[in-house]
Amino acid sequence: MVRALYVRALPVWGACLLGLSVAGCSDGIGTCYPVTGRVLLKDAPLPGMAGKVMFVPDQAKGNKVPANPIGTIDAEGRYSVATMGRPGAPAGWYKVVVNPLPPGAGDRDDVRRPTIHARYTTEKTTPLLIEVVAAPTAGAYDLKTSRN
């Protein structure tokens, strides 16, 4: 009788293990690939800028990832993203939103002109599209922005 229970349970456990291996991991996002780059104003790094970048899965291009990879921009304009606490991002196409904090943003007496054009700050208007791949070319994740 006990043996019969084990025999009946094997297909269920096998299906569970197969499901986990297909998904890549139990959090449902699969393999994450390193994503690092620079936020550029035209072709120069944005010095002294801080802020965030967010990769929004582009469902129109088939990306169904259930999470947004997010990263912090450092004072040299560099960033790297993480997805659900894991470094990197799953493969696929993303719309990239950049939310800079210009120098003086925390000081009420020193309000400055926005560092980049507002179109880069929303998913609906950003022109920045990135494809995350296993082996990107140098500079593939650099984000070129402008003031106008």
C-alpha cells in the first residue's frame, strides 16, 4: 500500500520539478543577465547626477517578465540593475525610464533646470528601448538622453 502511494506520487513530483526547471527558478523570472551602463547626455556621462533607472518589460515585443529591473545612477552616471533582489535582468526587450535627481534637488534654495528632457521619465513617452541578452556588445546598455 505504501509503495502504491509512492508510485502514484511520482508523476506529481516529476511535474513539479519539471515546472521549476522550465521556469528557471521558483520566483518566475528565470535567468538574470548582468546589466550595467551609463546614462549619457548626448555622448557625455552626466556628472554629479544621481537617480534611478527602471526597465519596463515591453509586452508588445513579447517580454512577459513579471517584474521591473531597477537600478541606481551614481555620481558618474553609471548604473546597474537588479530584478527582485537578484543582480541583472531577464532576457528580452524593455522600455527604459530614467528619473534623475539633478544637483541641488534636495536643497529648496537651489532649484536647477532638469538634467534631461521629461520624455525619458515615463513609460509611455520614453524613446529608450533596450534588449537584454546573454552576451551584449560593449556599450549596449548605455542610455543616450538629451535636454530637448
